[in-house]
Amino acid sequence: MAKAGARRRTEPRAEAVRTGSAGEAAASEAVDFGFRKVARGDKARLVREVFDSVARRYDAMNDLMSLGLHRRWKEALVDALDPREPLLVLDVAGGTADVARRVLARAPAGSRVTVCDINAAMLAEGRDRSADRGRIAGLDYVCGDAEALPLADRSVDAVTVAFGLRNMTDIPRALAEMRRVLRPGGRFFCLEFSRLALPGLERAYDWWSFEVLPEIGARVARDREAYVYLAESIRKFPDQERLLALMQAAGFERTGYDNLAGGIVAIHQGWRI
Ligand SMILES: C[S@@+](CC[C@H](N)C(=O)[O-])C[C@H]1O[C@@H](n2cnc3c(N)ncnc32)[C@H](O)[C@@H]1O
């Protein structure tokens, strides 16, 4: 398990990262993993270890950590998608398929949602949960990396990504991939933690993030460090405007965002024209 906890709320101190031949330079370049700096080539493995560790308790943890609000946030994502006609949807970093099931529950018959996640344990949980809820038709599961999506160009009507983008090593590349698989006229929606826009709440939010969440993680998911990583990765993720700029740089048009819960999370959206 990655040890991410020792330096919470401090800015990253560059750690020695693996150095190698010129060919390995990109892989050894330092990137953020929470507040730590790790070699670019190591981040995906560290993220995978986090979700391997918490997969079984992931949904229960979401309820506890967000006091149930993640359900409303995900419903708001489906509101934004507003599926009125049969759609082919790709849910990137779809984990336990929570968003995918919500989309299918509200989309017209004939819709399909492909859940793509890099983590087989999360997908396995998703399949089990979907089967338990009798939701099998219309769902497909693909184990794959958002930075090299295993889908054809222009093959889906909409792409959703909920609480996933933050974990990716190369966000511009993941955004470009999500645009690549959208058909012209297709829409992209990202639900992600963002920057608190309500003054006066910072201290309470910091306390919740850095004191309470790791404690809940330790007791319920039996992994404190995974939830230290969660809090730190939120702070390192681009704020509302920076993410908007990254989406525009990736080629999305008619972009915008809405804050939820005072900016604790935001839904960004854009079109492939
Ligand atoms: C916080 S969970 C979110 C799961 C789900 N979208 C939800 O909202 O409940 C983040 C997910 O991102 C996945 N993930 C991280 N990096 C990824 C990558 N490069 N490609 C695909 N999935 C990735 C993880 O395996 C994990 O399932």
C-alpha cells in the first residue's frame, strides 16, 4: 500500500524518483500522487493499489464520507446528461458502476452504458452489485486505461467520468482520449471534486478532509492511507477554471461548469462539435 499520509497539508517535497536512460526519462519524471511526488511511470500502479485495497468497501465509504451527498451529485450528473433518446454512453473510471446504473435507470430503452475502469477489482464489484440489483441488460464492462481507451474513434454519444479524472497520470491525454471516442455532436461530462467557493468553510472542510476522512478510512475500509491520498489528490486537482482550460485545450467546445455543494464538487461539460 502506498504510504501517503506522513506529509498531509504540506506542499510536496520532491522525492528522489527513479532516474534512467533517456528512453525512461518520461516515465521517471515526477508527478503528483496526493502531496507526494512519484515517478510518472509509478503513479498508475499506486492508484491501482489504492482502489484494490478499498474496492469492497468503496460504496459504503462514499456514503459515509460524503454523508450520502455523492448520490445527489451523481444524480445531478445524470440530470446534466438528460438522456431523452437511446444513447451509447461510456462511463470512464466507472468503478463499481454506480453512475452507469443511474444513467441506465433514466435513459430510454435501447441505451447502453460501457463501464471502463483500469481496476479489475472495482469492475468485479460493479458487476456483482449490478447483478444483485437485477441490472444486467445494457451494461458492458471493459478493463482499460482512460489514457488509451480501448474504443473506436467517434463511437459513443456521451462520455461521463465521475471522481476519476483526479486519479489519472496525464489528464490532458485522458481528456483527448475521451474526446476522440465521442461522435461529433457528442457530449462530455465530468463530476469531480473541485475548489470550495464558499468563504469561511475552509477550516471545517480541511478538518473533515484531513482528520475525519482518514479516520473513517482506517475504521471502515481498513486503509487510512487510501483516504489521505483522497484528500490530498483533491487539493492537487485543477480548480474549476483550470479544468475548463484543459478541456478547451483538448478540443472540447461550448464548455462550462456548475458548482455543487459550494464548489466541493463541480460538473464540467463540453461538446465535441
Ligand atoms: C474514486 S473512483 C470513482 C468510481 C466511480 N466513477 C464512482 O463515482 O463511484 C476512481 C476510479 O478511477 C479508476 N481509475 C483510476 N485511474 C484510471 C485510469 N487511468 N483509467 C481508468 N480508470 C482509472 C479507479 O480504478 C477507480 O475505480
